[in-house]
Amino acid sequence: MKKPFLAKEEKYQSIDDRYNEERRNRELEIDSLLSKMGKNGIQDLSEKDRKRLEELSKK
């Protein structure tokens, strides 16, 4: 039997799974931005990266 065209498959088993994956993704993005800063500090980040780091740090 075919699946309905608009059927949506759930990626997460629970709300906790979803929360944990989103948290993990935020942490990876923060780590990436922090490693981008290198030796010179925040001056190595573009304005867009600085804003994104600020947004992520507030969550």
C-alpha cells in the first residue's frame, strides 16, 4: 500500500529528542564560531557572525 502524498514522517521519537538535537546543533554552531575567532578574538568574526553568536548565546 502506498503512503499518502502529504504524509509527514516524524523524525523524533519524543519532544526530548527534538530538544536535544536542537541543543546539540546550537552547541556545534557556537563551537564553530568560537574556533573561527582564532587568536585575534572577536575581530576575526564578520558582523553577521557576531550577531549570530550573540543570538545563540542568549538561548
